[in-house]
Amino acid sequence: MLWLKALHLIFMVTWFAGLFYLPRLFVYHAMSDDEISNERFKVMERKLYYGIMTPGMIITFIFGIWMLTDYAWAIYSHSGWLHAKLGLLFILVIYHVLCGIWLLDFKHDRNQRSHVYYRWMNEVPVLFLVCIIILAVVKPF
């Protein structure tokens, strides 16, 4: 079970690294005004989203579901913290998909948002990380 937890956490960190960095790339991309930078950001964003973030998310969920089915659901199925964590994860997946939509907007040169918007959106994963870690470790309810 400890190996499952370790792998779950490793890929969660991988996923969150991408969730932290991709909106930051969007900040810089929204500020760029030359074609070379524009194309460079497109490549970086695509590789980060499809090569790191999405596989990290999928593998995180594989190990998380594995842990749920092996032992956690039977023990914690009536605990509010687990349901809250799963709810936050569902919303986080929506944020992940939203990042993919923004990526496509930049890819097709149709971004209409300013760098300030992406600066604010860059803070969203921090809130999720704090709440999810507190729920998983402290199990407050």
C-alpha cells in the first residue's frame, strides 16, 4: 500500500508542477509580441500539457482509484473529508481541461485574455493543493 501512496504522490506532484507552470507560460505568452516567442511558447505549452500534465493527472488517478478500491473506500466511505477531496479533484480536472482550452486558443492565435487574467488563474492550483493536502492528511471531518 505504501508503494501505491508513493507513486500516487509522485505523479500528483508531476501533475501539479504542470498546473503551476502552464498558466505562468500563458502569462508570458500573452505578453509576447514577436513571432519567434509566440511559436516557442506554443511548443512549450503543448509539450507541458500533453507530455507532463495530462499523463501526470491520468497516472495520479490510476493510483488513487487503485488505493480507493483496495482499502480506502471501505474504511473512509462515510468520511466527509474523502468526499470533499474527490469533489475538489473533480473541479481540478475541470481546471485542467480549461488549461487545455486556453492552450488551443494560443495555438490558433485567438487568445483574447490579458497576462493579468492568467496571473490570477495561476493562483488557482495553489488553493486546490492546500485544501486537498489538508483534507488527505488532517482528515478534518
